[in-house]
Amino acid sequence: MPGRSPRSSAAPTRKRRAVFAASRSRGGEPLQLVGLALLHDAPRPDARQLIEALRALGVRVKMLTGDSLPVAREIARMLGLGEIVRAPELRASPASALVADADGFAEVFPEDKFRVVTHLQAAGHVVAMTGDGVNDAPALRQAEVGIAVSGATDVAKGAASAVLTTEGLANIVDLVRIGRSIYQRVLTWIVNKVSRTIMKAGLVVIAFLVTGEFVISALGMVLLVFMTDFVKIALATDRVRPSQAPETWNIGPLVRVAVVLGVLMLVEALALLAFGWHRLGLASDPAHLQAFTFQLLLFFALFSVVSVRERRAFYASRPSALLAAALLADAVAGVLIGLLGLGEMGALRPGEIALLAVSTGLLALGPNDWVKAVLTRRLDAA
């Protein structure tokens, strides 16, 4: 659930309450009140832990309740919430600052929920709203993330963007973490796609302008796309470390990181190609040149995935089993193509394949990974 200062209403953390009146009558006398029986309306046992877990993820929680102010403040104290104000104050002076500063509102009418959501959005916040009744539907629809709780009415479920299937609100924490994990995978795909596109396109164009030859055939490019697509699909299963703070969809700085990595890999790939051109006889053997360039681009692609999948140093976490298997399968298939040749690509000597694998691995997981970690750390700190 990326965005700035998300907020989730904690209204459904309360159980129902009821007051019973006891009376008696003697003979034909009117009924006389003798006492009241109050059923305690306690918060759910997991409510306080839920609020603390959301706060640890950078989500601020607000309580919206129809109870009177004294009751609401007592419940807020039990939940660890702060200042509670009366909803009529919001109606009298609809200031966004009042909505943002308060931890909750008492004496809330249904229309007040919608008003709170719109004020928070006007202040630049991304808002999540929980609810279960028909009168919650407008606020659920207006919020960026409307969450209908278990047992909610069909109208509330239809207006919400997420529906909890189990009792309580504990699954909201999983909802936040899963959303941020998906966001991290999207970032990985963007960096990988942009950087590798710059490297591949730049290498082919610059090499053609310098040598007058296409250094890789259409078959080689198709094979690269086909083989690396399996790795891209496997990225969806990769281990992800959800951020502990709300994210933002500001892709511009991230694209700049990808461009820097792409240009860096392009320079390195051109240097390796120049080495092969002058030292390995690629200039006089087009089939040799085609195979050499194919191996160069393939190994750069595989090692760059290992690097960009982690925003810290590449060794900070292990890839998932499926991603590791996809990387290994691509590497084995690439080595076999290099040894046996295919189409316009001739066979390479084992030493040449080892040279490319070691060189690209050291570059991608060495200086390139260090540059990536530094740039993303600065981006996170900004």
C-alpha cells in the first residue's frame, strides 16, 4: 500500500454494546426503574497489537466512533491512541489540520467518515478506510484502499477494494506488507528492463557504427528475449523485503538509477567486445563474433538480475528457489549454445565462455552492484 502517511480507520475494533433496564411493578402500580445492566463494550483483544504493528509500518491509525467523547477517549487510552475530538468540531470548522492531527473522532455520523477521508486526501495523504455497514460505503469508495471487514454488508463489500474473509483486522497488516512487496518487485522489473534495454540497444548501434557489422543476429536477439523472459517471470516469486515506511510512486529518480546502470554496463560491454575484436579474432570471423556477443549479453543479463533484485548489496538476501533455478537453467542453456553453436553463431572455446562469465559476473556483482546500492540508498534517504 505505497504512498504518504496512509491512515486506516480502527472503528470496527469495537464489540457491540447494550444497556438493559430492570423495573418492577407491585399490584397495579406503574413500572418503577430499579437499575441498569451495562454490557461492557471492550475493544477486540488484538486491536492494540494491530495498531502498534501498523504504526511500525509507518501507517497512522485513526478511530471513528459514534460514542460520546468520554467513552471514546477511554477506548482510545486502552488502544494507545492520542487526542480524540468531537466530530461536530470538524463540521463547524472543516480544517484539514484538525483531521490530520487528531487520532480519532467521537460522536461521528455516517457523513463524517466521508468528510474525514476527503480532508486527509486534500492534505496529500493516501487513505485506507475500514467499514462494515451500508453507511460506510461512500467513505470506502472514496478512500484509496477501502477495506470491508468480515461480515460486512454486500453494499460495503461492493464499495471496498479489499474484503477481509476472517474476523478481526489482523489481515490488514498482511495487506500492507503484500502491497509493498509487489511494489518492490515492480521496482526490480523497471530497473532491470531499463538498464538492459540501454545496454543492448547501445551495444548493437555503437558496434555497428564503429565496425560496420551487426554484432548479433536476429536469431540471437530472439533467443535472448526468450531465455531472459523466464527469469523475469520467476522474479514474481522472489523473496522480497517489504519497506518499513510508506513508499511513493515517484518513478523518475528510480529510472535515473536504471539509466546510470545501463550506461555503465554499456561501457563495460563495449570494452569486452573491443577486447574480443582485437585479441580473439572476432573481426575476421562473423560466426565467432555473433556467438561472443550473444554470450556477453546473456551473462550480463543474468548477473544484473542477481544484482538489481536486491536494493542493498546483492548478497543481503538469497533469491527464491524458482528464480535461482531459472537463472541456472538459462546459464546452462547459454553455455551449451556457446559450446555447440546455433544458426549464425559459431562454437566458442571453453576458455572464452569462462572469460565472459567471470568478467561479467565480477563487473555486475562488483562495481555495478556497489553503484546500485549507493544510488538506491540516496534515493531512499531523499
